[in-house]
Amino acid sequence: MNLNLAMEGSRMADRTSSATSRPVLPIGRGGPGGPGGHGAMGRRIEQAKDARGTIKRLARYFKPYWHALIAVAVLVVAGTGLSLLGPDLMGKAIDAMAGRQGLAIVGRFLLGMLGVYLLSWLSGVGQAYIMAGVSQRLLRTLRRDLFQHLQALSLSFFDRYQHGELMSRLTNDIETLNMVLSMGIASIVADVITLVGVVVLMFAINVWLALVAMIILPLMLLFTASIARRTRAGFRDLQMQLGQLNALMEETITGQKVVQAFGQEKRVIQQFDVLNAKVRDTGTRAQILSLLVPPMMTVLANADIALIVGLGGWLALKGLVTVGAIAAFISYARRFSQPLRQIADLYNSIQAGLAGAERVFEILDEVPDVQDAPDAVPLENVRGEVEFDHVNFEYVPGVPVLKDVCLHAMPGQTIALVGPTGAGKTT
């Protein structure tokens, strides 16, 4: 009867703690306008090539908001610490009931549990509110810097990049980073604190039970690492194919009049179907791999609970541990697996966010081909007379675009440039 009471108490605390748990970033969610369009498969996972350098550059964008970040850190530590007090109070309440110490004492423990979980929830709301504001202001600055930089780049840059690819930098990559900044940073810090706190409290309750709980940990880590390697490869392939599909859609829609004028509807539909099928097949394989982690982690966590219950029951019969301590320990053991699962889920999302930031910084690092000389002076007294005197021009060495062009436009004169596609009219 007492062990049943412990199990019921543990489930009660687990349900209470889940009400205060943090949101986990979903895998497979698409950002607007990027290589996933608006579909569920739009979210792709890619590992940053230089994660450390990208983090340093993002840190410079965070610098103006360091006061808010300190407040978030305080709320994360306070909220996590308070949530860890709940199972301990529950164990004491169970021992008080088993020892028939009276409803007044049990009520105080229950009110204490209500108070710590309520304060933990309020701290979670506070940190989410602050991080949402910080992340949106940071992304507004980053989006503005990227858009302004695009206006200064040379035509050769736009000749190298497809329009759909550039749109994905401004939309999908920024949105991917937004998901990580608004929820991921605070969540992963809280998960690490929870993991460390749970381990310390489990060893404080009973060393033997804690050692048994640690048996499953290497299996969880090995399984998660093995699946993560495979999912990264699958989602990298998915990203590439989504980029191709997005570029085709963007170019087809912007040039829809041309497509219809030349009767190319069937051809573009065939191209779309081929790319769409590749995205479907690659996305299916990648999602199947990524969805293996949660159920397997649940199985391992339940096996861990079974070992703890078996050893805890034997220790309780020997009088080496109380029923309330077993209930608290079971609750902590369940909490122990939660941050591991959340860190595994967040890992791919954070990698995707860093990769998105890296792609944005890649554009910001582009240097315009034509720049003002150090001693350049403003052009004044413009008369509107333009003369091309035997002009030759090329974007790529060896591939001329303009060949010996001569043109003299007088002020107020209108001149039409006529020629086939690729003749150099836009240049």
C-alpha cells in the first residue's frame, strides 16, 4: 500500500512539473518564404561550419541587451531551482501521511508545493516575455543589416545567386534563428541546470538508487548521438533539395507571364514534380530517423523507473529508505530523462539556427566589386549627358557581356535598348 502511495505521488508530481515545463522547439516546422515554403517540411536541419565564430558574431548583436539577458538568467535559475523543490516537498508530505502526523502538516507541504510550482511558472512566463522582446529586436537589426547590405552589392553578386536563394536568407534563415533565440537559449540553459540539480538531489536522497538511475544514462547518450549523426546528413540533403524547389517556384511565379506566353506550363510542372518527389522521399527518411528518438528515450526512461522501483522496494522493506523518499526519487528520475530528451530535440534546432545565422553572415561578408576610392568626391552639377566610348565589360573573367559599346545620350534624350535575351541590356 505504501509503495502504491509512492507511485501515485510520483505521478502527481510529474504531472504538476509538466505543467511548468518549457516548450520544445519542433523539428520539421517550416518558416515562411524559405526553402520549405509554408509547408511542414520547410524546417531543415543543418550543422554550422563554424559554430564558434557564428556564436561570437551573434554575441555582438546581443551586447545592447545585456541587462535583459541577466534578468533572464536570474529567472531561469530561480524557476528551475523552485521546480526542483516540488518532489522533495511531495516526499515529505507522503512521509507525513504515512506517519499519521496530521492533516495540518500535510497541508503545509501541499501549499508549499503549490507555491513553488506557481512561482516556477511565473518565472517561466517572465523569461519567455523578456526573451521574445530581445530576440525580435535583435532580428530586426539583423534583418535591416542584411537588406541594406544587399542594396550595396554589385550586379555580379546577383548574377551568382538565384532570387529564391536570397529570399531564403531574408525569410527562412531569419525565422530559423528566431525560433532558437526566442525559446532555445533559455530552454537549454534551464535543461542543463535541471540535469545537474536532479543528479545532486538523487545522490542526496540515496546513493544506491542514484547509481542504479545512472545505468541508463550511457545508453541514452549513445542512442541520441547515433541518431543525431544520421538525421543531420538526411536534413542537409533535404535543405539542398528544398532550396532548389523554392528557387523553381519563385522564378516560375515571377515569370508566369513568360511561361504562359511560350506555352511552357507542362515543362515547369514536370520540373516541379521531379523536385517535389525528391523532397518527399528525402524528407520522409529524415523525419523517420528524427522521430525514433522520443519513443526510444521513453522506453529507456521507463526501464530506469522499473529498476528504481525494484531496488527502492527492497530498501524500503529493509528500513533503509522511506516511502516518501522513494516517491521523491521516482519523480526526480522522471525529471532526469526530460532534460535529456529536450536537449536532444533542441540540439538539431540550435544547429539549424546557427547554420541560418551563418548563411546570413555569409551574405553580410560579401564585398561589393565596385567601391568608392579613398579620395572619392561627390558628383556635383550633373547635366544628364552619358557617353559610352568603346566600353567592354564582364562579370566573370573570360565571359564578356558588353563588347565595344558606343553610346552617347544627350540631356533629355530617350534611347531604347533593343536586343535578344542575354545581350546585355540590363547591364
